Amino acid sequence: MQENHLQGKRSKKKRRRSENSLLAGSILLCIVTLTAVTICLVMVFQYRAVQQRNTAVMNELEAIRLDEEATYSQAEVDALIDSAVEEVKEKTEEETVEAFLGQLKEQMTSGEGTTQMLRNFFPNEIVVADAGQYYFFPILEELAKNTYDPEAFMADGDGVMHYYENGERISHKGIDVSKYQDEIDWKKVASDEVEYAFIRLGIRGYTEGDIIEDETFEDNIKGALANDIDVGIYFFTQALSEEEAEEEAEYVIESIAPYKVKYPVVLDVEAVTSTKARGNDLTSEERTKYCIAFCEKIKEAGYTPMIYGNLKTFTLLLNIEELEEYDKWFAYYDESYYFPYDFKIWQYTNKGEIAGIKGDVDLNISFE
């Protein structure tokens, strides 16, 4: 019975030692595992830190690189701008030249002629052709401009020009006549809706300088007035001084005194093609001064002075800026006028046809 008890004690001791050994091993394993996990975490955190430092360094390096690429000295900036401007300028010049040549070719093949081509290219200047030469006059801003609408002028089937506003005709049909129309049947003229007629009173001879009355003046003014056609008067000047201009005005005033002249008294200023014309050597300043002398005399007598001329008259022969206060009668034979300044009457053709007049006659359109 005692031996079995001893064996039991030995067996219990042996089991305790085994359990202790197992516990110690488990503890050791846990310590080793914890150490391994700790080392791994440290390595992970170190890797991430390194990565973050690398990223920061790379970002910094990239910023430095970009900064270096985007930063220029003032001289470098100026050089870049000049280069860009030159590139655009060269391209623009090439396109401009190409476009101009295209327009030039189109204008030259249009059949309108060189003068019209130049007028299209220089819209801010008055282009005048005379004796094989071209003249360019800047349009003066200080002078009154005409306000007529070019689209409102319409010619009827007989070639008579009319002007319309809001569908209503507001213009007046007129003619101007001289001895070149021979004998006129003024009753028939009146039946052709002619409202007014400018009658040539006379001229100053362009060689001798004598004042000569138009041989049909008296018949024409009496015939027009007898048929209720209002009249104006014109006189062709070749005055070489203010005294001669005033003499012409006095002659006109005396001649028209017996008649009711409602329309203006006009000084006809035109160039004479003859090389012997006495006024060929006048300057524009002199001719302008003589125009003023004539107009002032006419105004003093109670009539309305007016100056007649064509494009050459108002650009080459006269200084139009000094004649602003006087009405203008503008001669330009075309379907549309070419004149920027104000005018009261437009003589638009010298090939008109009017009942009671044999052959061609000048036709005029007025607005007052």
C-alpha cells in the first residue's frame, strides 16, 4: 500500500515539471513573436518615413526645376516678346499684301477704271483725276457734310432723278439753259413737270475779258416766268481781280432787276481748256478771293449767292474751306454723286431730254 503512494507522488511531480516547461516555452514563443512584430512595425514606419522624405525631396526638386524654367530676366522676356511680335507681323503683312493684291486685281478687272479703283482704296480722301495726274484731298472734318441717302435717289424711265423720304418724293426737277439750247418752247417745258430753270445771263470772255450777255437770256427768262417756272441766274466768270468780280456781280444785279428771281444767283467757276484763257494762271487763293467778292455783292443786293462747279472746281480751283457759308451747285454726271460736302443742287447729267427743248439739256435735282 505505501509503494503505490510514492509512485503517485513521483507521477505528480513529473506532470508539474512538464507543465512548467510547456508554460515557459509558450512565454518564450510569445516574447519572440512580439519582438518580431515590433521589428516589422518599426521597419514599416521607417519605410513610410523614407518614402515621405523621398516624395518631399522629389516635389522640391520638381518645384525648383519648374521655377528655373519659368523664371526669365527682363532681357529674355523682351526678346521673347519681340520674337512673337515679329512672327505675327510677318504673317499679318503677308496676309495684308495678299489681300490687297486680290482687291487690286478685282478692281482692275471690274471695268470701272483707275479713278474709281483709287476712290475705293482711299475712302477718306477725295480722289481727283486731271490732265493725266491724280490728286488726293483729305476730307475736312470741319466742313458740313451732305446728309443725303444714296439709296434714296432713284431715276425714272426717262432718266430723271428723284429723291424719296419715307416713300414720298421730296426733290424738285430743274434744268439750266443757255444759247446752246436754241429756241425753247417753255409751255411744253412746263408740261414736263419742270419746276425751275437756271438761265445763263452771260459770260466774261476768256481771252479779251469783255462781259457778254447770252443772246437767249431775255427770251428764256421771260418764257420761263410766263409759264410759272421759277428761275435762277448763272454767270460764267473769268475775273482776274476782286474789282472784276464785283463788276460781274453789279452787271448781274442790274440785268435781273426787272425780273422775279426766286432761285439763287450763281457764279459759274470752271476751268477753260484753251491755253489762251486769261484765268489759267490764277492760284486757288486768288480765285477764291474773287468768288467771295462776287457773292458778297449779290448778298448785299438781297439775292442768295451760290457757286457752281464740278469736282475739279471745288478741289483744285478753289479753297472750299473758305467758301463754307455759300451754297453749292455740284456737277457730277453719274448715277450717284461723289462729293462729301454739303450741296443744294446736283446737276447729274448733261444728256437730259425735256419736252420743248431740241437736243440735250442739263438736268438738276434740288431739295429746297
